[in-house]
Amino acid sequence: MSTHGRELLQALRSFEKGKIVTAREAVQLVQDGDTLATGGFVGIGFAENIAVALEQRFLESAEQDPDGVGRPEGLTLIYAAGQGDGKERGLNHFGHEGLVKRVIGGHWGLVPKLQSLAVANRIEAYNLPQGVITHLFRDTAAHKPGHLTKIGLGTFVDPRSIDGQLSGGKINACTTEDLVSLMMLDGEEYLFYKSFHIDVGIVRGTTADIDGNITMEKEALTLEALAIAMAARNSGGIVIVQVERIAERGSLNPRQVKIPGVLVDCVVVAEKPEYHMQTFVEPYSPAFAGEIRVPATMIQAMPMSERKIIARRAALELRANSVVNLGIGMPEGVASVAAEERVIDLLTLTAEPGVIGGIPASGLNFGAAVNTQAIIDQPYQFDFYDGGGLDLAFLGLAQADREGNLNVSKFGPRLAGAGGFINISQSAKRVVFVGTFTAGGLQVDVVDGRLVIRNDTGPKKFIPQVEHRTFSGSYAVKRGQPALYVTERCVFQLTADGLELIEVAPGVDIERDILARMDFAPVIRGTPKTMDAAIFDDGPMDLRARMLEVPLADRLSYDDQQNILFINFERLAIRSTAHVAAVKAEVDARLAQIGKKVWAIVNYDHFELAPEVEDEYAAMVAGLVERYYFGVSRYTTSGFLRAKLGRALKRRGVAPHIYESPHAALEHVRDT
């Protein structure tokens, strides 16, 4: 920060008002050529009042200047997630030629005014992965030279040219400086993203005291506000925070303070309610703030359409106890189907800005969620994602090619940006891309369980080569990452040979409705399966039962090093003689393969045993113990089941002790 800026900051302060200033006063601190970092996700956490004031200062000074030059000019803007409404609000206030000279953004689709400057080659422009930018804020705060990661390899962010496309995250011809470089470490490829100096950090909270301590009790998300504040402070810059209200000095609960006052230079109280909405749709929702929980029945079921067909087929990939990410747009339908099918409690849905659990919101509320388990800062969410914490991700399908590459970031003159897509798609254990088969103009009906395509005149999505590579099929194949591409009429899977057609909707003709509407021939091995009939029925798909029904063969695993057979009976229901016989047959078959006695550990969490087959089940267990096991330890967190099952086993002469945890059960086997 310049000496002039420091002097101005001191002049604004007094002991009585502390760090509280007006928006107009705060933006006077922004100098020509400064680098600004802004926090926000769509409209959540965005300091709209400060953005408006900065825009007004620029436009008013341009009117007064003989040459029409506005102040401040030549700013560099850095932001992670999309911050705008696709029209006027958010970072669209910065979309004036001269105000910014360089923009480094994670998502561009919601900021058309900045987007138009970038496409017209009027500003330098970069699109880097959203998660990488959030991490760079922390790296900048720690004075690290940059961020080392595999995120971005094989995509348009990779500095190596791909199919003649711009690389290194550059968006246009006037953008020449390399911010991304390729590095080798222990024989493996990594990308190194340079950190940056930040002169001004602009973030938002709910309450401030006059010393600048900030809480966020009414915000839907906490985002990267703390990381930006630290980065600006340790760069020698200033931190401006917009809040809704002011509290007395020393009155804030220190455990609720998200940004300590030592990092904050200016506090701006929002001048109008519309400048401090919780999202760009909701003035304030107590459910988004975690103040209340709402009934899941309040979420409306989707009407039957191509969107619901796609969401239903995608939802069949859900597995119990999975941690799942849902992208914006078409993937949002998966949450609606999961709520309708009553399986939300079997999953942990997440969203990249820091949502853990609950039900993510959609549209301009995207990023918020109701009934969450936790809200964490966005950089930490991407730590979790990048490290492989996601079991499954559902992401949009905008354009695909024969190698399984995807483009969701740039289409001719339209710059959408990657957002968190690259982080999520490269890091999830499995990924499902969802979207209509063609772009625009699609009209379908479901008649007697068959898909009828009424109109299909839109542009083709499946083309020989995507124009911008946001997801690399070959890189996914190399890492052994499973990927599905789900549309309303068919499903493809990623293979080493490219996209393979594996499922076709009932009523769809492969030649007429699929191959003729693609610009390349997919791999076809034999006759593709027919998509599940339940998808095209207005009634429930019984998804809950499907998710809880784990094949018996998948419930048994053998560790030959320890000679332990692990038996997972979690959520298994034994209600009949046939069920008992099926369990016995499966264990008999597996132990016959092993050919010797073993130790066994059985997981009985959420296990159901009907009273009428208790003795029969216990007798079956007694026989297995005598024939196959050196010893058995069992565990369940349910005290009721421990007592019930223990009594049944005792009547059959089997050791009735059942442990409360898997660790205790394993320790018992080892001690024995």
C-alpha cells in the first residue's frame, strides 16, 4: 500500500468510530494499479456495497477528467468462484474498460461484463481452477512462492499446448505472462501456480465491532474470507470488510469471530438491504444460516422431463455412505431425486464452497444449503476434494469428444470458465457427467415407459474434438478413474479406446437417435443394455432399497496376511428362512475357496433380524463357527441389537459377546 494510502487510512480513523468508515471512504484507499482480491460465491458473501462504491468512484472521476480517465485505473482483479448474477451485480460492477487491466478468475459465466472485455482482447485474462485460487490466497499469506499440485494436468490450464489451443489458463491473445509451469518431482508431473501480491482484500461478514473483529452468523457460507484477509495483510495491503451491523467493542464471542480485527483495516456497514442480501435471491433465509432445519418434504419433486430422466439415471450411481459433490445446473437434479426417493440420509452431499451434508440449493442460491452438518472454509473443502475425499461427483456435460474429453469452460465467444470443475473431476474416485444429448431445442415425452423424441434440432454436443479441454479423458484412463456420461437417451462410459455406448433408453433407435446425432462413432461392443425401466415411470424407483441392498458376495472380504474374514452385515435384513439359507450358502462358498479355518470379524451395524428366524439364524451361525472359524468377534453400535443377538447366540452355545466398535473387535482377534 502506498504512503498516501496509509496517510488517508489514518485520517479516516478516530478512537470513537474505530475502523468503521463509509463505502465511499473505503474505496478511496484503492490506488491505480492495485491488485484486488474479492470473496464471494455467486451472491453469497459478496461485498456488493463496496463494489458499487468503487464503480461509482471510477465513473464519476471519468466524467470529471478532461481525457475521460477514471480512477482508480489499471487494477488487477483476482477471485475464485463466480461472483455475479449474470447481469449487473457482483463483479459486473468492475466491467469497465480502464478500471481493470488484468483478471484472474475461477469462473466467468456470471460476469458477462468482464467476460466481454476478455473476449474482445481488451484486458489480460486467465481462468485457473477455483480450488487452486483459494489455495493461492493461503500460499500468498504464508509468503510461499506458489501452489504445487496435479490439478489441471491435461486440461487447458496445462502450460503445454493442447491441439493448438491457448494453454496455461490464458484466455486471449493479449495475455502473455506465464502463471503456470510444469514441474517434475520424483518422476511425476505437477503444475506450479505462482502466488501473487495483494494490495486490497474485499470480503464480507455479518457483525463487526469497532476494532474490526468479524463474525458471520447470518452468512450462508464462510468461503475464503479469512485467507484473503491474511493474504492482503501479509502483503502489506489493506482489508475492507462489509457487514450488516456493528457491536460494542469486546462484546463478540471470540469463538464466533471468523476474521480477527488485527487483519482488518476498514469496516463498511451496508447502506441498503439490497447491498447485503444473503444470496442474490434471498434477503435472509434462517435455513441457509443454519438457524433452523426444514422438512425434506418441502423440496418439490421434479416433473417428468429430460432433466428428471437424466437425474434419475445418474442417481442410480449413488451408493450408501458416500461423500458426493453436485455441480451447478443439471447435476442439481440429483439432489431433488435423492430427496424424493428418501435417500438423503444415506449420503453426505457436499458443495465446493464449503457445504458438508444437507441439501444444496440451486440457481442463484447455488452454494447455500439447508440442513447442513457443517460449513467449512472453501480452501479446506478443496483440500478435502483434491486429496480424494469425494467418492462420487456429478458434473455438467456440455461438450464431449471421442476420447472422453469434456468442455464446460469456453464455447466460441462465450467464456464460462471452469470454476471448481477441474479440481472436482480430477480428484473424485468416480465421476458422472450429466446433460442432454444435444444442445437446445430438445423436446421429449415418455409414453408407455418409452422415450419419444419430439424435437431434436439443437447443435451437437458429441464432436470429434472439444474446443476447450476442461476434463482430460486420457488422464482419467491413465489414473484408472471410472467416468460415465449420462444423457436422456443413452449412457456412455470412458474406456482406453474412447467413449463406449453401454445403455440406450427404451424407444430410442441407435442409428437414428444416437449415431446420426453425433460427429464421431463411439465404441459399441455387442448390444447395449436398455436403461432401467424405473427411470421412465412416474412412480418411485425404490432407490432406497437398491442402495441398501448390497450383494452378499460383496459383503465378504478375506485378508490372507492376517487370515481374517471380514463380514459386512451392515444394513442387512434377515427376515426369512430363505435369507438365512442365502447367507449360509455364501459363507460356505467363500470358505471353501479359502480351504482352511479363519478368524472372523462381523459388522452388525443397523442389522435387522426378524424374531421368527432368530433361533434359525443363531443355529446357522453356530454351525459356521464349528466348521470354519478359529474364533469370531462381532460389533455393533446398537445396544439393543447387542442384547438381542447375544441372547440368541447364547441359546445356541455360541459366545454371546458383541463389541461396540470395529477397533475393539479387531483387537480381540489379535489378542486371541
